[in-house]
Amino acid sequence: MIKAKIETACTECALSRLCLPVALSTEDVESLEEIIDRPKPLSRGDYLYQAGDAFEALYVVRSGAVKTFTVDSGGTEQITGFYLPGELFGLTGINKPAQNTTAQALERTNLCVLPYDDLDRLCSDVPSLARQIMKVMSDEIREDHALLTLVSKKRAEARLATFLLSIAQRLKRRQLPDESFQLSMSRSDIGNYLGLAEETISRMFTRFQEDGLLAVQRKQIDLIDRDGLQAVCDS
Amino acid sequence: MIKAKIETACTECALSRLCLPVALSTEDVESLEEIIDRPKPLSRGDYLYQAGDAFEALYVVRSGAVKTFTVDSGGTEQITGFYLPGELFGLTGINKPAQNTTAQALERTNLCVLPYDDLDRLCSDVPSLARQIMKVMSDEIREDHALLTLVSKKRAEARLATFLLSIAQRLKRRQLPDESFQLSMSRSDIGNYLGLAEETISRMFTRFQEDGLLAVQRKQIDLIDRDGLQAVCDS
DNA sequence: CGTCTTATTGATTCAGATCAACGACGGTGG
DNA sequence: CCACCGTCGTTGATCTGAATCAATAAGACG
């Protein structure tokens, strides 16, 4: 009974498939479940934590969306990630005195919070949990490298096409509609993330629409020709 | 006696200060020391591992220099890091079936190899070691974000100036000359890393020299006006 | 219903890529 | 030891993708 209850809880917040290590035993999942906190929903624009705050927890999006960004010494903002339902973030703070990024809700958002003190204690007892966290961190590093390649080597249209297909793929993984969806971030956010001006993002959307690759109406995106978009990614 | 011997070994390869967790006890260091392999030196151009190879180990540069790079589906190469003496790399392979990056020696290079099977076993017994590895991984993520900001938001001169000061700082940390040094990578490598053409790197070097910021002769760099270079970083 | 933010579109500019040629060094073999 | 060749770096000329500047339009929200 307890087992069933736990599985339901985790299924709800998407941890079960996407976040929880398959290697964990039922008892381990139970221990993890005990430390998870589910605070009340955040509104658009709310901060989860800001640069300089003490590092306290890892987070998983249950619904909604979050962006993280850094601000360098010269005041330049760089969005480092968008997080959709089922995705884990907050790793850059791990074993550090303070956060160096800021995390902000892009829309009404529900989270799971994994307090790090508890998680760390659990890691000592359950080596496979530590292993899983390392795996997630190395995933993050690989994704950062892919993003670097995108920004450093590809043209504007390839950057945006890759971004859109990545969003679609992640929605699909979460079994959300991936053909027709609402972007939760602004053109300016997308541009910041991809190293482009917001005007350029706007122009590329217009061009993709003219080329019959997608239909766009403000934040509403309908993918029409995925193969076509995929082809644009390699230009 | 044994203790003295171990300390010497680790001091030699720079692990003691830069790589080893301060939190480790002497016995733990001893255990770690036991699993470290020091293979014969690599020549310029030698590969340590290539994309697709099984993930086997983490590496620390003892002397020389290494670059790592990814190749995406379209064949685009992206250098993801240069590693100098005392620096740890190979983390992107952790808990993955295979490497997705390639690592290549830029000059005659000596390494410490930390076989992952052994390291992982040790992590189960010594939680602070797992914690230290996570810390190094989160460092890597932060550095990747800083690089992304550099490539995505800064002009060519700021990118190169930041790169040079970063190299100098890392050499200094290792107590190597940081005012006058040899770059081990080509202009083309620097350009690839920073998202610029090699001609642009060349031109920026010439400009910096004209502006009295440094003296450059092929790979030999002499920093003259560090404050000036620092100022260029924020342009 | 008016105001404020976000998105679109057009005109112009500019940083850096690309194309092209040459020069300098370093390694190799005679 | 020197001459040759190949790679790497420099410099110049031109081109171009995307930024910037500027104006308007369309939602969103109180």
C-alpha cells in the first residue's frame, strides 16, 4: 500500500521515469520520497533562488517552466537553461558555498524540492544515488557542450530550429503535445540563450513560417515540417 | 615513511593541492594513491580516448597539455576544453556507456590516470570523495557557462583577452611562469574554442601587440599590460 | 479602455567570415 | 648541415549575416 502510494506520488511529479535512478530499490525510493518537499506554486517572475543565496536544494519541475541565468562581472546576463516538466536543475550550486545562477519561474510553476543536506546524507548510504547524480551532472555538461557548438558554429536559423526541435523532443518525452505547444519564454529570452538579438529570432520565425516549416502566432508554435526543420539544423 | 612517499608522489603530479579533496584523510589519500596509474608520456597528437570508446578513467595532466573536442552529427568540431598541468578532465564520460568527446595531447604530455571502476568503488566507502567529484563537475558546469557567455555575448577582442588571462591565471595557480609562456595550441584551435576564425585570432594578437598589451612571437606570449587586457575583457 | 510590454518589420551599419596570397618556421631527408 | 617541403601564421580585400537603430503593431493587463 505504502509502495503504491509512493509510486503514485513520484509518477505525478515525473520523477519516476525521468529523475529517479532505475537502479534504486523500492526502499531507497521511499527514503528519497521522504525528503522531497512540494512547496506551493510559484507565479510568473518569482525567483526560486538568486546568485549569492546559499545552496540548499536541487529542484525538479512538476508543471510550468523555469529559466536559470548568470550575471557576469560586467553585468552581462546569460540564460543557461530552460527547464520543462520532469527536468532537474540546480546542479551548479552543488558543494559550493553559494549559488552563482538565478532561477526564475517563466509561468505558474510547481516544483519538487530536494533539500541537499538530506540528499547528501542519503548519498552516503546509497552509492547508486550518488552515481545517478553524477550521471545527471555529466548529462548537463554534455548538453552545455552541444549548446556551445550551436552558438559558436551555427547560423541563426540553425540555432533556432535546433532549439525548437529540442523543446519538442523534451515535451514528447514527458508525453505532452509536441506538435503544437506554447513557448513560455519571450523572444528576448530565446535570443539571449542562443546568442542572437530578439529581432533576429522574430525574423527567423517569420522566415520559417514563409517556408512552411511551422505556424507561429506569438508564443503558440505548430510544427508542420519537422524534416524540413531538421534539415535547417545542419546548414 | 609510507606517508611521506605518498605525499611526495601526489605533490609531484599536482594532485595534492588542485585535485585531491582537502577533506580526505591520510588513509583515504593512500587508497586513492593506490589506484592511480602513471602511463608513459604521450607525444603531440596522440589520442587518450576517442568518441565511442568505452569510458574507463578520469585523467589529470602532470605536464604538457591536452585538448578535448566533440564532433556533432554534421561533422562540426568543437573544442570543449584545454587542460594544463594539475587539471582534471574526462568527466563527461562518467556513468555513460561511451565517451562522446575525443582527447588529444597538444604536446609531449604526462598524465595520472584514475581508473573509474576503482574510483567508483572508493566513492562508496569514502563519501567525501564522491562529494569532491561532484564539486569538480559543478565547477566544470560553471566554467562552461562562463565560456558560453563569452562566446555568445562578447566581441572577438574580449574573447581572446579573457582566454589569455585565464591561461595565465591557471599557470600561476600551478606556480608556473604566468607572465611569459608558450601556448601549446594553434591559432586555429583557439579560434575553434572561442567561436572565431583563425585569421581573427591572428589579427587580434597583432592588435594587442600594437596596443602594447603584450608581445607575441608565434606561440610565445609575453603579457605586458594585464590591466589593459582586463579592460578589454569588458568591452 | 488606455497603458505597458512584447513582437514585428524595415533601413542601415559593422564585426567578423571568407577568399586569396604570402611569409616564416620546423621537421625531414639527402 | 643544409635544402626542401609542408604546416602554420600573418596580412589584405571583399562580402555577408546579424546587430543596431527606429518605428509601428499587437496583445496583455490593470
